[in-house]
Amino acid sequence: MREHWSLLLDKPDQADKAAFFKGDAKTVTPEQTIERLRRIASVVVPPASREVFGNIAKHRNKMVHFVHAGEAGANGQEELEKVAEEQCAGWLALRTLLSEWPEFASYQRDIRQVSTKMERYRAYLRKAFEAKQPELQAHRRAGGRVIACPSCFFESVKVEKPHGSIADASCILCRFFHGSEIEVACPDPGCAERIIFTSGDGPPGACPTCSAQISKDYVSETLDTGEGVHKDNYFDHVSINCPSCSGYHTVIEHHNRYVCSECYDTSDTYGVCGYCSEGQLGGVPEHSSWVGCEFCEGNAGRHADD
Ligand SMILES: [Zn+2]
Ligand SMILES: [Zn+2]
Ligand SMILES: [Zn+2]
Ligand SMILES: [Zn+2]
């Protein structure tokens, strides 16, 4: 809409201004919207978020056609829990995007209100949460920590032993938070207080103790234990992209593990694409020289264009 109103239409070339502003025009599908945002406005919606938005759209379509099975049946409770998990994950994905888009800065109040309304859906997960208590207790007894999930908000994330400043952390209640907990020191040397955040929430904008500003660049420099590029490794150095957030060269090394400095996705490994020679966090597909990676189309793409 900010680029041009006609981009909201299914066929911008057949745009009719009067019809559009009367609300009488065929608009784009969510998939098309995401594609147009990427191609025209350079706004990237990460693949994982696309998937979760797609799931929610499917439920919505079933509801309008009165065929949603979630309301009844033998597996009713299970179905409801699944939908609630997906809604929580969808809201986390949307919240993250909204906080990154300055165009939505004046909507903070509405965003908070939606968050409050989401609490209603959490109720469907309470039973499942109670059933998980023994597993969480066992983790605590073994010396592990349990923290709140950024997606479903229950205290249901098991934090594993840290590797440097990063510990794997996954929610055992909803299937959507598989991330990490990260610790850095406050950038103000006089404070140096520990700042802990999850990959779901990202770092706070400021230190909670002294209000010193915390930028993603600061976190990235602090976590980066890699060598960086210099004249002796210039030709062997592989820049690594992140397929989770489509981050270009955003992956840094942290004590032999790899972490994206944009979305904080982590992995023990990365792969090198056989076609574009760029690194990709977590690995590249088999036959990457033919199929490419998340960032290139490989040889198959080239032949398709011929
Ligand atoms: Zn969760
Ligand atoms: Zn501080
Ligand atoms: Zn990333
Ligand atoms: Zn590639």
C-alpha cells in the first residue's frame, strides 16, 4: 500500500481506482503478497513464518466453509491444542516482523492488545502443560533450567548446557520454539550486568539495569569468535547465509558452532553450495550444484530460463 495501492490487487494492470476504494476488487493472496513484498519492496518474510501463516490461513478457510474438525470429534481436545500452538507461533512470527518494521511503530498499543487477546488461546494448552510437568521437573532435578517460551508463554522451555554463551533451548509444549538462550554482558563496562535473551525474542533494546543501548551489531561482535576475513584467509573464507531468516552473510562462528546474528538460529554445522559457493547455516540440499541453495537457483534454474 505504501508503494502503490494497485499492488494490493490480483492484477495491478487491470486496476480501477474507484472500484478499489469502494472495496470492490480482487486482491492479492497472502502468498502473492509475500512474493511482491520481496521483489518490489525488498521486505523478506522468513520461510518459517510463511509456513506458520499458511497454516493459520488454512484453518481460516476451513472455518468459513464450516468443515473445521477442531470443534468436535474424539480428538477434539488434541485438535484444539494444535490450533492454539499454531496461533501462538503465528503471533510470535508476526510480532517479530512488526517490531522490525518502522512503519508499525505507532501501532504499539494495538499490538499489545492483540497479545492480551492471545492469552485466551493459551487456555487450550493448559491441560497439555500440566501433562508435561514430570518431564520439566526431571530436567530441573538434573540441574537444568526451565524458562518461559516466547511462543506459547508457558514455563516450558528446557535450557540445555551452554556452549560458550549460547545454550540450546526448546519448548516441549508447543512445537514451535526450537531456539537458543544467549547471554552477553552489558556494553557499559561500569555495569557489565548479564543480559540474557532467547532467539525468539532477540536482545532487548537497552540494558534493564543501566539502560545502555544494546544493538544487534554489539551482540554479533560479542558472540563472534571466528577469525574474520584477513589477507591470509581471503580466498578460503566462506561467508555463511541463514536460511531461517534469509539473512545474507549474517552467520558468525561461536566456539566451533554457528549462529545467525540476525535471528540467532544456531547449528553445529554449515554447508557450502555447489553452485554459488556460499555457505548456508545447517547445511545445503543434496545435489546443491543442481538444485542450488536458499539463495540461488542452481544449474536447474539456469536451464529453465533458456
Ligand atoms: Zn512454547
Ligand atoms: Zn548495563
Ligand atoms: Zn537468521
Ligand atoms: Zn547457492
